[in-house]
Amino acid sequence: MAEAHLCGVLRANGEPCAKTVRNGASTCWAHDPANAEHRKQNASIAAKAKASKSFEVVQVKDILMNLAADLRAGKVDRGDASVLSQIYGTVLRAFEQERRIKETEEYGERIKALEEAQKRRQGFSRV
């Protein structure tokens, strides 16, 4: 059995990568130049998804902070502020639920792809 070794490529922070390298490879998947385009696409997709939802959450947070400031300044009725806080709290919970659903769907797709790849490697199909 071949001995596993570490990638060792210097990361952006100057430390050597500590990921294990596959047999016959000189670098880990993350540092393999052949995977550069795939990594770039994955990073782009993740950044877009994160940015769009993050922006919405930041907007709601700003609204709530302004509402609190207006309440302290006496510009908003306590009852109105309470109702608005409940509504925006519901919006935030809906954002979180949407994130969980999307995450679960993505995990399901990834698991399915892994299972299919394993079936191809093993040469059999599920009955």
C-alpha cells in the first residue's frame, strides 16, 4: 500500500497545505492546476448566492435598527414597532428556511452524484 503524503503547496497565508494527495498526484485537488476553472466556477456560484441573500438580510437588519432608533426617539408608536418587528422577524425566519431548503436540495444532488459515481466504479446498479 502506497504511503499517503501531503500537498505542501504554500497557501495564501504562507502556510503549507496539509491536504492529502491522491496516489500519483503531486498536489491536492484544491491546488491542482487542472481544477482551476472548476474551482473558479464553484467560488463564483457560492459568492453570488451568498451575496444576494446577505444583502436582503442586511436590509432587514438596517430596517430593524432604524425602527429601534425611531422607537427610542419617540417617532414610532410602541405597538406599531412591535408589529413591524414581528413581521420582519418572520421575514428573517423565511430567509433561513429558504436557505435550509436550498442547502438540503444541494446536499441531495451531491449525494446522488456521489452514489452514481460509486456505482460506475463498482460496476453494478441498485435493484
